[in-house]
Amino acid sequence: MPNVRRAAAALLLLLLALFLAGCSGMDMFKDTPPTSAQEQTLLQAKAAEAWSQARYDKALELYNLVMQGQALTREARLTALERIAQCALRLGRTQEALDALDNWGQTDPKVKATWNWNSLTVQALSAMGRERQAEEHLAKLLQMRGTSFELTGPAGVELAKRYASRDQGGQAARILRTQHAKAPNRTERAAFEADTARMLGQLSPQGLASLLASVNEANSAVFPYNLVSLEDARRAASANPAARERLRDIADRLARSSDLADRDLPARILSQGLAAATSGQAPAAALPDAPALKPDSLGVALLLPQTGQLRALAAKVLAGANAAKAQLAAQGVQVDLRVINTDDASYVDHLVALPHDVTIVGGPMHASYFKNLPASGELSRRVFLSFTPSLPDAEEGKHYWRLFWSAEDVVNSVLAVPVEEGVKRYGVLYPEDPTGKRLADAFAAAAHARGAEVSVLQPYPPADAARWGDILKTMLHAVPKGVDGKSFTVRPDFEALFIPDKLQIADHLIGQLLFYQADQLVVLGPNLWAESLSAGSAKPQINPANYRYAFCSGAFWAQNPSKALAELRSGLAKANQGEPDFWTALGFDFVRLAAASGAVPPDSAPSEISKRLAEASRKIEWSMAPVTWDGSGHARMNLFFFRPSVEGLAVVDKEGFKERLDALRAKPQGQ
């Protein structure tokens, strides 16, 4: 009986020990490599349990045994390798982690395209003190073509964090800016913004300070500088509740005007705190995306007003663009044309929502539509070919590329032939308005650059026609010859007079010149004259005899024998869109230029874009006056040199001008 009691006690002690061992995570028996499928399954379950309990040393041991099993499936092998790498990294066994990652990548090469694998690799390299190699690895990911944003997005955030921590805030900001522009849609861009905000919150004060050094008034609404400013304000408010008002002001401003895809993010950070605001995905309903591009097509966008005074001209631009689209389709080139109404108050949001591979944008048609574009960040994300002579607060060849005439183009086109043929002294009679002053100043500068002289720069009040005669009389030094007041002797200090105003006004002024018998002057005018006399315009009632020695510049020639204009005319006729003019030609040539340029990589330097456009401009035949770009991205439209005639406009070459100039110089005054 005692023996039975002793045996029972020993059994109870053994059971108690086994129970305690199970409770404490102790193993009473040494684990060995599995020799059967059943042992393999049991060992994998045991390893998974240790992993879920964060017992990384035990999990590492068990998963190493799992790897030795003969019945190991591919799926189980991949899980084991990933967890061996993570356990080894947590335990500071970095070489073992790198070995497991290498084995994992060889077993499943696709895993190298995931952020999980690359993140673990970078962490292992850093833990070994190989920081430079870790950064090179991240930089290589950003440079690889065809890499998904699911990988390059977090890689960019991590690399930016490292640069900022090393007092290279400018480089960090550029990386974040570039990756933000590459986000394929608005939803992923919003997620990237949340990741960036979270990373900024983890930076040391010195790291944030290095980024703050690159923030200025011009970029404070642009990513990532807007979030850097927000993080600085958030920290200040945490330290001093009185600074919370500044944080609220920044959040409100970014909600109204910024390039954030998720404009609610600053407000959520303010109300929920950084961790909660950046932990989830913004509601999809708040982040509408435009439809993806059609397969194998080139994405092109047009910014066109659909109400107001420019609506009719915008319709012509669109008609020309559609004609080019149809022509290219017949040639096997598909163009996916997106049109955004710039009269819509949220048009910038629609632009931001376009697929990232819509890289070329035509417009805007007026500087007033440009004011919200810089803050949107779109100027660095896409290539804008503006339909304006200039744009405020933006640099040509860096923020936009001009597909339109400029004041310099106008004055150089009307000066080139006369100066070359010996006309050296000029007068300028211009209206007192911004356009007139700009053209007058440009004319004076261009004349000086060509070795000519502007002896008189005379403004006149556009709304006070009663004063024009006296102004001209003074300019001409007109002196009556008799008592009837109808004969004059004039001694102007110039051989040619430039009048940069509408043809209707210029016609009145030319009549005043003839009244004072100043009929030995060459008269020069801007594009506005040509627009009034072009086909399709309501032609003004003028006396062609008064324009025998008058010339003007123009961006469109209706009688141009070019094949491109014939194709435009044919395309418009098929769509019942009337006769071509400058605006239809502008839309036509824009789409064809975009097709010749091809999709522009989103991270292209301005010099690369300028080179691409210059090459494309040489590939196409233009239906309007051709445009070229120099290395700095400045455009030059080679305008036509016209003479008004009974038929409308006649192109004048050097010989034709010289013939008329000789006749003018041989002509007695008053005849």
C-alpha cells in the first residue's frame, strides 16, 4: 500500500511539473527536426504559437527546425523564412536575418518587389551599421523603372526620414515631393500624405528643423512643406496651448488651398491627434478619382472655360483638338483627351484627380485661371503648355511652357524685315493700358537690340479720341502750310510708326496721319490687326489704300499652303465646325505636339521637358505659326509678317517689303 501511495505521489508531481511547464512556456523535451508530415504540422503550430506570444527566441529556434523538415510545403517555407528574418532582427542577430531574407528572396523572387521584404532588409543593414548601404538600397528602389508605388511610396518616406535626420532637409523634401507627384491616384496620394505626416511626427527636433529650413512663403501650401509647417505648429501647440490657434489657422488654410489629396488630414490631426488621424484610410467618397486612361492611349488634358467671354474661343480650341485626335486615331495613335472646365470653382481638384499618366496639359486660356495652380502642386506634376502670352508668379521653362505668342514675338516679327531693309528710326504710339505699355516697352527693347532707335514713345488715352489728333500733330511736328488748315508740312523724328492697338483704333489713327499728310511713314501693327482681318472674322470696314505701307504680325494665315492646315480644314469640315482660324489651329497643333512629345516622365527635369518639346516641334508641320523652345524652355513663335489687302492678309517677304519701301521713299509728301 505504501508503494502505491508513493507511485501516485510521483505521478502527481510529474503531472504538476508538466502543467507548470506548459504554463511557463518551458519545454520539458528537446525539439527536433520533424521526420513526418504529422510532426511537421505540429512543429509549425508550435512555432506559430511562440511567434504569436512574441517569444522570438523560441520562435526563431522552432522555425529553424521547421526549415529542416522533409514535408515542408512552399507556403510554410516562405512563412518560416519571413519569421526567421523578423525574429533574428528583433534579437539583434542581423547576419542571420540577412541570410534569411536572401533565402526568402531566392525562394520567391516576387517578394523583392514588396515593401515588407525591402523594409526588413534596410533595417538589417542599419542594425549592422551599414547605413550608407541601406540608403543606397532605398535610392535604388526609387530609381528603378516600373516599380509600383506600393513600394516606392514607403521607400521614399523612409529615405526622406534618413536624410532629414542627417540634416539634409532639402534633399528629403525633394524626395517626398517627387514621390507625391508619382502617386497613381488620389487615394494613394492621400495615403502617402498620411505616411509622411506620421514620419514627420517621429523625427527628432533637429531632423524637423532641417526640413523647416526649406519652407518659405511661396511653397508653404505645397506638399511636403505644408505638412512640415503643420508638424512644427503641432509640436509648438503641444508644448504651449497658446500656440494652438496658429495650428488651427494652418489646418484651415490647407483645407481651403493646398495640393493635399486629403485636405481633411490637417483638421483630423488637430481634432484626433497625429496617431489616430494617420492610422486609417481617408474615406473613398472624399477622394474621387478620374477614370483611368484607356489602354495604349496618350493622356492629354485641356483647361478650357465653358462660360463667359472666352467660351466661344475655348469651343474652337476644343474643335481643333478633336480634329487632331481623329486624325491621329486614323494613324493608329489613340489620344485620351480630358477637358476640365476652368470656370468650375473646383477645377483644380478635378485636375489633381486626373490619372498621373496624363502628363501634358493645355491651358489655361487666361492668367486669372492660373492663380490657384501653384498651390496645387500640379505645376511640378504635369507639363503645362499655356495658351497665354505670360503667366503671373511663374517662370517660363520651369513652371510652364508657352504655346502662344508673347509681346517679344510680336515686336520681333514686325521689326525683323524693316530693320534688315534699312529702316532704323521708329516711333511708338500706344494706348495707356497694360497691354499697350507692355508692347511698347518690348518694341523699344527689341529695336535697341537690333541696332535701331526709338525716338518717340507716346501714349494716348484710349477712351478720349478727341485728343488723338493733337497728340499725333505734336509727334509729327506738323505745321500748317496755308490758311485753310488742310495742308501740312511734317517732320517726324521717325521713319516707321508702331501702333499696338486694335485695328479699329489704329484705322482711326492712320486716318489722322493721312490728314496731316504724314504719308511717307511705314506703319506697323500687332497680331490684333491680323485677327480682325482673318478668315471667319467680322472684317472691319477699312480703306485698303490707307494700308499700302502698313504691315502687321499674325499667328495664323488662312491661305497657308501647308498640309497641316489642309488636314485641319478637312477635320473641321467633317465635324461641321466651320473654317479654321488661330484658335482651332491652336487646339489642333497642341494635341499633335503632345502626341509627338509622348508621355513625359513625371520626374523629368525642366531642361529635359524643354528638349523633348523642341524635338517634337521639329517633327510636326504646324497649322499656325510654328513654335520652338530653347534650352531654357523659353518659347519663340515665328509669327507671319502680313500686309493688309483687299483680300484680307497677304504674307510679305523681304523682297516684297523692299519694293514697297522703295516706292514709299520715292513718293513726294501728300501724294
